[in-house]
Amino acid sequence: MAAYKDAALKEAKRVLGYIERPTLTEDEKKQITKDSIDNFNNNVNPGWLEYRKSVSTDSACVEWTDTEEHFTDLYGNDFIDCLGGFGIYTCGHRNPEIVKYVKAQLDKYALHSQELVDPLRGYLAHLLSMITPGDLQYAFFTNGGAEAIEMALKLARLATGGRWYISTIGAFHGKSMGAISMGGKGAYREDYLPLIQQVQHVKYGDAEAMETAIKNLQTVGEKVAAVIIEPIQGEAGVQIPPDGYLKAVRAICDKYGVAMIADEIQTGMGRTGTMWRCEYEDVTPDILTYGKAFGGGVMPITGIIARPCMWGQKLIDNPWILGSPTFGGNPLACSAAIATIAYMLEHDIPKQCKEKGDYFMEKLNGLMKKYPTVLKGVRGAGLLICMEFPEAEVGYAVTKGLFDRHVMTAGTLVNAKTVRIEPPGVIKYETIDIVLAKLEESIQDAKKAFNL
């Protein structure tokens, strides 16, 4: 046991030395690269590096520093970020206006006692009620997106007494058991069956199909707790529903006494050109989930906010019945989220996302006309954009070509033919032009390689 402890302590101190030193020697860089490959293969998942095709070579690209719209590997190679950590970097990488407040809070206290009143959680909940639509009022903070979805599903049952949920084909809500029960891709579900049984999936964008499902369930005596819906389906390949869809869903939920859950974990916090995508149709859901960019790309924090009608007496009498995540709404995360809200409002990040997204879309449509056999479609809202290719392998080739040119992007989790463009909202127009030029080169390479 003593030998084991000595070896672990020695290893921990070696790694801490890497973290602490501002510069590394060439030998240290080589060692970290080798260690990273070995550790992922032996202690994380032997399939992980192979799955991350564009970065799975023997000289794997090891991320080491980042700033604003870029990240840099161990050897100082700079990459333009058009992946955005799947949406977390709307305010950029390591935004100094957010980092400084997290550092200031760290100098006070990092986590909370669990018993005394933690003021930042209250301040953040109040601020959130100010920037969300309608009468959304009561907030509950969690750590990851799937955890927020679980809380939304539980709250809908508490509030309505219903047991059924209506979700959509192509939906992605996370990978915990409740979340994948709502998800619309079999590959994430089939190994865990049976899941939550009282779930029906209907065609996305089809409000009539949703109403039929609810009506049929109620006709046979089943009570529906909630409809859960993404205002734009992100992982399905940025599927944008027809105008009026969210309003129609809201009306259906009101008609049948069903809670409306809007999953804004990816679409919210300015990403699609408004602070929340449901604002695009002037819709207030009963429960709204948020995450990803909510912590400013600095700290993980997610959660839900609900209308007063959802916060019933049972939950007031026993505040722990919904959940009690130890680290949910911790002071460091709350300081990051408060700073993020301030930064987004002061610099109008939603407007920046809309304008830069429009610029991207104009140029991408030009590339689609120029290379119609390669780039089959482009769609997006704000800086949530995707490109669609004729086959998944073509999209991968373009993604790999971009990576070789030091632009990072990736596919979507539900639709293998699509590649996302989800850069920081603070990306400069000059950088967008560089990305577009490198994208055209990658498209040209794919056209030649696949004889398209």
C-alpha cells in the first residue's frame, strides 16, 4: 500500500508541475503527448481516440491553452475554433471579463456549506428571471445538461400529476436515463431498454401530430405530463421548424393542460440571435432548460427555470424532493454565470451572433451554389449553423481537411451527414473570412477525392 501511495503521489506532483510551469521543454511536450495517448487508451476508453478521427494520430493534438476564438496545442499550433465546445464558448475562450470574477470569488470561498444561505445562487436566480421570457421565475441549478433535463421531467410530473411525455423524432436531450428516453436516435437508446416507458415520439415540426398523440393518450385515460422540445434541433443537424410551430405547441399544451418544456441548453444564451430561441416566436414555456454557454465557457453550470404555476405546494413543503445536487449552483459557477449575463447584455452578444451568422450563411450559400455536388445544404440561425453533405464520409473528409488547416469543427450526434459551425460569438469577421477560405479548399479536396 505504501509503495502504491508513493507512486501516486510522485505522479500527481509530476502532473502538477506541468500545470504550474508557464513553459515546457520539448522533452516534456513529447512526454505529455505520449502520456495523453496512453492514459486515454488505458484509463479513459480505448475507443475514444479512434472515434475522434481527425485528432487520433500517434502524435495526437493535445490542447494546452486557449483565448477568445482560438485554442493552441502543446507545440504552439493555433486552431480557429468553429466547434465551440458544442456551444459553450459563445463569449469566447477564457473571456477575461468572466475569468476575473471567478478568480475574485475563489479568493473568498469556492463551494458553499450547504446549510448557510449562499447569496450568489439567489442573485443568479433573480437575474435569470429578469432575462427569460414571460413569468418564468423559479430557478434550480445543476451541473450538466442531462441533469437539467432530468429536473425538468421530474418537475413536470410533480406539477401536473401526469406520467406521459411527448418528444420528437431526431431529438437530443442528453444521455442520462430520462434524457435518452426522450431522445430520438436509437443508437443512444437501445442498449438501455427498457427506459421510461411512457414516452411517445412524433415528427418534429408537425404540431398536428403532437396534438393527435396527446389527444389519443387522454382519450384512453392516460395523463400527459409534458411536451419536451428543442426550439431548433441542434444534434439532428440544426433542424429549424416552420414559423409558428412553437406557438402552436404552446397552444396545444394550454388546451390539454400539458407542461411545455423548452430545451434551450444549446439554443439559449444568445447562440441563435436572440437571448432565447423561444423569444423568436414570443413563446413562454412552462419550464426552460439552459446550459452550455451559461457559464461563460469558464465554469460548468446548467439548470431549469419555471413559471410559478409549476412550483406547487409539495415542492414548497419539501424543497429537496426535486433534487439536491451537491455542486449545483456553487459560488464559482454562479459568479461565472452572473459575469456572463453582464457581458452578454453589455456587448449585445445575441445581436453579434445574428449578424455574424447572417454573414456566414450568405457566404455558405455561395459555396453551395459553387460546389452543389459536395455541399448539399446549409441552414442555421445565428451562430448555430450546419452544412449537409451527400454522405457522412464526405463530411468527415471536409472536417479532416479543415483540421489539417487548423480549423476545428465536428459533426452532429444524430445526423451523420451534417457538420456544425458553432464558433464563439466574439469571432472576428476577418477570422470568419479565413475559415471560409479554408473551407473552400477542403471542399475542393473532397470533390476531387470522391469524384463528385
